Amino acid sequence: MGSWRVTVTDHRRRSGGRPQGRPEGPLARRDGLEVHGRDGELSCVEAAGRVRWRRPCPGRPNAAHLSADRVLVTTDSFDYTAWGHLGPALLLDLADGTPVAELRGERAAALGGGRFALGLEGYDAFDTWAYDRDGTLVDSWRSYGHYVVGSGLRVVETDRRRPTASRVVRLLPGGRIERGPLLADPQAPEPLVLPDGTLLVLDAGTLRAVGRDLDDAVLAELHPLAPDRQHRFTGSLHRTGDRLDVSLVERHPTRMGAYTTHAWRLELHPPHRGRADVPPHRGRADAPPAQVSIAQRN
């Protein structure tokens, strides 16, 4: 992992804000095709705006993943069940929307060649399954979280347990797991992937970097959270060019519907050969901007 660095350029705290829901727009797009979803319906739209197909959906579509001639759609159910609002995961033919298989899972990733990874956490489940283009199970792992395709299939695990056993791991053929760094947050938000494959992980208020080899280091301690406070915070990362926006939305411990938003703006600096690393920033994030670095762990 190279020595990525960041400069904290702004930090603000304001009342209000709340965790964001699913963003508007297509669930997925590729080569001029867009997959859209609304309550009870899925559709595929071509670049010119012509609807290629439209199909009923037994729930609320929340995400779609495209792989070759297949699309996998995860959904929320209309009714509350033993699995909360978990709905079926629908594997469809991308050409005409024909159903291929109905699966079960909460998060997914496209693996190429019409194959997908699909995962579920809850009760006794903490699992990821790999399916081929026909919906046939071909592999499985005891791991679940945010999936990152590239350098194999990496997972930023989210076990929702305290103390957490979540790690950043790589899933290997035959159900094997290469285990990387232990995380502090049992529900880390979705990571960002930098051009060299480095993952930026917001881990309990600390910005960390995890390389392709699962080596990790601290970028900046923005707002470190004690274990008994982590459940009140929801984080997010957003990158625009060399700018990184980080937010933590804090739910008030006693006042229902009251939130506080902590927001940082950082500048990303790519690795430079021959430049010495700078120790990670451990001061207040609202102090004057200072450069901080990732030092590779041996």
C-alpha cells in the first residue's frame, strides 16, 4: 500500500440532518441501459428512453447489479417479517426481464460472467454465497458486509456485534477467507475505493486505509467513538476528484428525531515515491489543516 495522505481543510458541526435513504435515479446502468425500480415494479430503459422491458416486483427494489446478460435485484418486503423488511433477491435475464431464480440476501456484488455474490446477516446468518448465471450455488463463506470487487472479492465486514469481530477480509475459492485488519465499528459504512485499489474505511470515527494486500494504517482520527456511543452514529464517505467529504450523523441519545451532523472536507494526496511518511494526525479535527499520512504496516 502506498503512502496516501490527507489534509483536513474544513470541519463543521451543525444541528439537524439524518441518515440518507436510497439515492434517486437508476438502480444500475451500463452501456446505455438503465435498470429502474419502484414499489412493485422493475424496468429496463434504453439510452433513447425506450422501455426494453417492465416486470412486476414482489417488494421495493433497493439495489441492482449487472453482470454480463444477468441482473440481480435486492428488495425490501412490503410487510414486516421474521427477517424485518428483507425481500427476495431476484435474478433476471437482462435482455427481456425473464425471471431466472429467486434468492435470499441483503447485499450483493457482480462478479462477471453473469455471476454474483450475495450475502445476509442476522440470527445465525453471517454468510456470503456465490451463484452462477443460472442461480446455482457454487461457493460460500462465513463472512458478510460491504463487497469490493477487484483484487479478488474483499469484504468490509459488518457483524453488528459488540465487541465486534468484524475485519476487512478477502474471500478465496473453496470457502477460504484471508483475514485482514480488525475493525472497531461493527457497522462501518460503505468504503471508498481509490485508483490503486486502496480502500478508505470510516471506522468508528477514524479514517483508515486498507491496501490490496490487506495492510492497513490510520489516515486521520476525525472523531473517535467509544464502543458504547457507536450505535448513535451513521457515517458516509464521498469523493470528488482529490476532495473527500466525510460525515457522521449523530442521533440524540434521548430526543427522538434530533440529530447533529459532523462534517469534514479533506484533500487526498496520492503516494509519491521517495517521500517520507508523516505520522497520523491525532489532534482535533477542527485544528488548523495539517497533512497526515498512511504508513505501511510491516
